[in-house]
Amino acid sequence: MADLVERVLKEAAERESHYKTIEVHKDIELEIDPGNLLTVDTNPLDATKLKKNREEYLKSLARDNTQLLINTLWQLPTEKVDEAIVVKLPDPKTPIPREKPVPKDKALTKWQQYAQLKGIQKRKKSRMMWDDQSKEWKPRWGYKRGNDDTQEWCIEVPDNAEDPNVDLFAKKNKEKKERVAKNELQRLRNIARSQKSKVPGVGLTPTEAPSKDYLGKALALARKSTASIGKFTDKLPTEKPSKHTGKKRKFEPNYGDVERESKKQLKILNHIQNRIPIVNTTKAANRHIMEEQRSRARRRREEDGGKQKGGKNKGGGGKKKGGFKAGKKGKAGGKKR
Amino acid sequence: MRPLTDEETKSFFDKLSKYIGENIKLLLERPDGSYCFRLHRDRIFYVREDLMKKAGNISRKNLLSMGTCFGKMTKTGKFHLQITALDFMAPYAKHKIWLKPSAEQQFVYGHHVMKSGLGRITENTSQYEGVVVYSMNDLPLGFGVAAKSTQDCRHADPMTLVAFHQADIGEYIRNEEALL
């Protein structure tokens, strides 16, 4: 019995001797911040040890400091979570600086203020909605939405309508446009209120990160914002015409005067015909060249004939088959001779 | 559906006059009715006036075609002539090419015309002129562009291209979807 206890203790002691002691002696107490797992050691370094074996010295220092940190951690309240001992860290004592400033609270929009006042809760609506008319699920808003009153194919004129000739479809479209414009205005007003700036009647609201499209619009606006509404603003050498300005294209009416239309087209046709010269210039040039070559050949032959045989003409020039072709042949013939 | 603007008319007539020349006048002024050109879905249609008025009652999405489609206007304003215009080009063509029976099939399958397949060609065809291609029985097969002038055609060796293929009647089967 005593042997057993002795043996166990001896084995424990052996095991312990492999590890370094958990007791660490330091001249100056370290500042330990368990919240950040931070230890600051202000003890001076030993110069001789540093010179002799730097790596070993620094390693042992690090080990000692870590040991002290772990000692403090063990003193904190622990708990067991899934067979692991876990210690809850306290709040960090050393303040770490922020990269960016703390964001300001956003100003509440008009609706949010009202909802807060009345205690209205936001209720999430699903995207798809059952449309009884078409008996299928359609989106509640957006593309191909159900229950869209601008897509009605038939609108009844009510009996008590003031003017039965008013276009009800156009009216519905106009109302929709007005609703959209009103929504946009209110959105801009919310932004203006939060930034304490004014809503522009026409133009752009300032943004922090302008997109390429925004810059294009801003540039077009800036060109126009002069006393003469952009008439005399000079263009940069590589500036392209803006997509945001320019007249809307107007086309001729479909059922307009067919007579007038055909007359205009005939005029354009005449223009095109006049561009093409009636005289075939290549043909004329070729014929001229052929004539020159023939006359030259005739002169040369007369000279030769005069020198050699004294007057026997060797046939005339090439037979004239056709101006165009002969021209080419004559040219080739001339080269050979 | 709308009438053509001036630039569109110009580019359209430019292209058409390469094949018909001044005979476009005969298309515009016809004794048997007033015809007009209309642009619908980027395609140019040649249609009689009263038919055009009736077609105007159909919504843009639902109207597929009216009269004869001559071709399509590209997004940059250039005009591409299609085979469906052949009916109006064949009688008014300025320069013609007749193909030998052996070469007909090649052309109708979309290949260019070689000298060996050339039967006849009108005189005074200059290079790169628009030509209408016929078979030996005077049946219009399509149209193309002359690769060589008539003069050069005579001296060319049999394997050289004589006309570039632009459109042929085989496209009615090959290229159905693109023709509208």
C-alpha cells in the first residue's frame, strides 16, 4: 500500500520534471490584460544572454510571459462546455483605436417617425401573391405583377362620367407616372432632411460615391448650366456627345400623304443617280489610252517600214471589237511590242 | 410601323440601286396602285397603301409581316438585302449572270460562283457590281456581287471565283427563321 503510493508519487514527480516550473519570477510585475490576451513585459533585457544565444533567450522569455498569462487565465471562473474547459474572458482594458469614425445614426424618414409615434409594426409581405383572375401565383410588385390596373384590356366608362370621350387607358398611365414621380420626390425630401440640404427641382442630389452614369448626367447638366443654356460651351477634343441630351426622334406619320412621301423618295433617288457619273470614266480612259497606243504603233511602223523595206505597211492596228475590251487588249498588245 | 427617315431611305436606295439602278422609280410609281416602303421591327416592307392602312390596326407586337420584306436595317443604319426581295429585283436587274446546270446546286447551297460554272454574263459588268443570278432557263436563283469584270472573266482560269454569293432561293429552307 505504501509502496503503491510511493510509486505513483515518484512517477508524477518524473512527469513533472520534464516540464518547466509554472512559477516565474519577474523583477517588475507584468501588465496583463486577459480581455485582449495581452501581456506587456517592461523588464529590461539581459544584454549578455542576448549576445550569447539570442534565440534561446527570447524563446525562454516568451515562454515565461505566456506562462504568467495562462496563470491569470486559470484564476478566472471556468466552465465545462462539451468536454472542454472554457474560461470567460473579462472586458478588455486596453482601448484599440478605430479605423473609421463611429457612424452617425440615420435620421428617421417621415414614415418611420409616424410609425414610431403610432406604434405600427412592420409586417413582411411575401413576393408571390395568388391571383384569382389568372389562377396562378404572380409577384406582388414589379415585372409581370398580378393585379396591375395599367394592363387592363377593357375599362368600362362609368355612367356618371363627366366626359365619355376621355381616354381611360391614358388616364391610368398618367396617374401611375404621377404616383412614381411623387414617390421619387418624397424619397429625395427624406434624403434632403437627413443631410440638411435642399431638394433640387431639376438636377441631381449629391452622393458620396458617384457612379459613371451619375457623372455623365452631372457633366451634361454642367454644360447646360450657363446663362445661355449651354449654347456657347466649348467641347473638349475627345468629348463624345452626351446620351442624356438631345432631341427626341420624330418620325413622319404613318398614314401621311403617300404622294409627298414618294416625291421625297424620288428626290433622294435622283441625288443618288447624280452621284454616279453617266459617262463611264474607266471606259473613256481606256479608249483614250488605246487610241494613243495605236497612233504610236502606227508611227513606229512607218519609220521601220521606211528604213527596212521602203513602204510596205504591215497591216493596220488591232481590229476594233468593242471599245472596252479593245482598250485592254490594245494596252496589252502595246506592251508586247 | 413607320415610314423611312431620310438617312434610312438613302442607305436603302444605295443598296438597291447597286442591283436595279434607276429602276427603283418603277417600284415607287406603279400604274396599278400606290405602293410604299414601311419600316417595322427593323425590316423594310414594300406594301400597297390600302394594305398598309389595314395593317396599321394590328399592334406592333402582333404584326409579323406585310407586303414583301425587302431586307433589314441594322442597328448602325446599314441595309442588308434579303432573298425575299428577289421577285422585285429579277425583272429590273441591270447585270445578270447565268449559271450552268452543274453549278446551280452549288450556288443554291450557298457557295460562290466559279468560272467553271459560269454560263453567260451581261456585257459591261464592272468588278464588284451587283448581279442577279439566273439558271439557264431564265429562272432567278438569287443575287450576288461580281468578283471580276466581264473582261477579266474571259481570261480567268476555271477555278477562280467569278461572283460572290449574297442570297439564294435555298435560303428559304436553310435560313427560314432569319427571313422573318
